[in-house]
Amino acid sequence: MKRSSIPILVAVFASALFSGCAATVPKKDYSAFKAADPHSILIVPVVNRSVDVNAPDYFLSTLSIPVAERGYYVFPVDLVKHLLELDGLADADLVHNADPLKLCSLFGTDSVLYVCIERWDAKYMVFTTQVTVEFDYQLKDCKTGGVIWAERKGMVYSPQQSQSSGNPLADLVAMAISAAITKGMPNYMPLAHQVNGQVFASPKSGGLPAGPYLPDYRKDYDQ
Amino acid sequence: MAKRGLLLLAVSTMLLALTQGCAPSRKYAWGNYDSTMFVHYKKPQEKEAYLERLKQIVENAEAEDRAPPGLYAEYGYALFENGNPKEAIGYFEKERAKWPESNVLMEKMIRNVRRQQETLGTSSPAGPAAGQEGTR
């Protein structure tokens, strides 16, 4: 009797946990995405709203892999960037403001991914440096020009939190070292990779549905 | 200074390992594609080194038969920029054959590189986009 009540209790707790999570994360509407059914994604140069002039190019280098790994054809980002420059669209803002349908026909793509860097900065404190990134992603359909998927995500990295050894003195030394390192040249790339990984991962967490090159294609989002 | 650089390298390598280690294995053989692009944007003047890195990635991906989308085209463009239009066309054709989604763009690239070769002979490259198509 007692034994059999334990699994029930566990199940109740588990369902409470799950429903609790579901309630806090509103489900995304994938109907426009389903209707568009993109097979290819053109990633255009990144718009910069941070003060770091190098951020857009650096961030552009992190986008192809996570998007292509979701099962889509991804156009070569550097080639695309150069073609746009030669066509008079050297500035990413110009590209983002251009008619998406014209970009679509120029490259023969099904959809265009627009990314903006909202934050890319470092805050220096005595013993640590806090690095913050935040990005805005919008995928537009080439049949209608409308947005079929969007996400905004930020992340903060502070070496202080993630490197506790349990020994306060050792922690202090480690902090001092990492502060010196990040002060010399803050490294945003691991953080950028991590944000992309979470953003594109799965429609269950609001990410990109599996594309035609994945076995999950048309199966991994709710009807 | 050198010590700090080494530390930075070690820490960023560890972080990369951490962030990528937990990810499931990849569908395509990307090699160090993302860091190659990163270095290319950091040091755009090192064109030959960029070409060489891309070449390595292409060779490894072909050995595994898992070439990612866009790789042949990116390598083709780097070849073109380094004054090798003939080989560039070969890789644009490869991209088109492997990925039908790239057809429109690759047709355009091949056509423009050929046209430029005809009008300029074998002189230095300027850019294959100069064509009749505009974006605005």
C-alpha cells in the first residue's frame, strides 16, 4: 500500500512541475511558419546596436552552424555579405530596411534571417567582469514578406558565479585572474554560441522547427 | 603579455569545450568553420591563410562525406578572390549539384565569373555581383 502510493505522489509532483513550466513559457504560434514551410535560409549581415564595432562580423560567424544543423540550406554568409556590398548594400541597416522580397529573388531563398545585436558589453568590477550579450532574431517568409518566427534572448556571464571551488581564498585568486583576463579582451564568443544554441534548438522551447534535412521535419511542433 | 594571451586562449578553449561538449554530435562535418570565419573577420588581410583553412575544412568534410551547406560556395568565392576563377567555378558547380536550393545564386556566380573572365581576360578579380540585378 505504502509503496504504491510513492509513484503516484511522484507523478503528481512531476505533473505539477511540468504544468508549472508550461504555464510560465507561453507557447509560440507556428501556423505562419508551417504555411511558409521554408527549405532555405539567407542569413544577412547583422545590425549592431552595441558600441562594439567588431561585434556584427564576429557574431555573423556564429550563426551558420546552429541554423544549418536544424536541417535547412543556409547560404554562405561571407559570399552573401560581399555580394550585398557590391550591390550598394554595404551597411547592414540598409540590408535590413531593403524590401525582403527583392533579397529573396536576388538569392533565390525561401526565407531571410535578420539578426540585431542589442547588447554586447562588459562591466568591470573589482574582482570580476560581467559580460552581457542580447540578440533579436526575425525570420521573414519570401512569399509574403511577413515574419514567420522571432526570438529575443540575452545572457550574462560572470566568471565569479561559475568557478567556485569551495575554497574562498582560491576563489578570490581565480576571480582576480579571470578579471585580468577579461579586462584585457573580454571574450564574447562562448556566450554568443550558447545563446544561439538555445535560441534555435527546438520548437518546444520556442526555437526553429526541424527543417527538411532532419528526420523530425514537420513532426516536432504541435498541431 | 604573452602569459596573459596564453591564459586567454586556455580559458576560451575550455569555455568552447564546455559550451559545445554538451551539444549532441553534428549533422555536418564543419571542422573549425566558425573560428575560421571569426579569424577571417578579425584579420581580413590574411586572405591566403583563410583560403588554406577553408581548403582543409572542405577536404575533411569530403573525406567524411558530410559537407555542410554553403561550404563549397564559400570556398569557391575565396578561390575567386585569390585570383583562381576556374577552380572557383568548379566549386560553385559542386555547391549547386549538392544543394539544389543554391541553384539561383550559383547560376549567377558562375555566369558573372565567366563574363568577367571573358571581358578582362585573366586579370585580377573585382567582384562577381556586378551584373544587371540590383537589390533596390
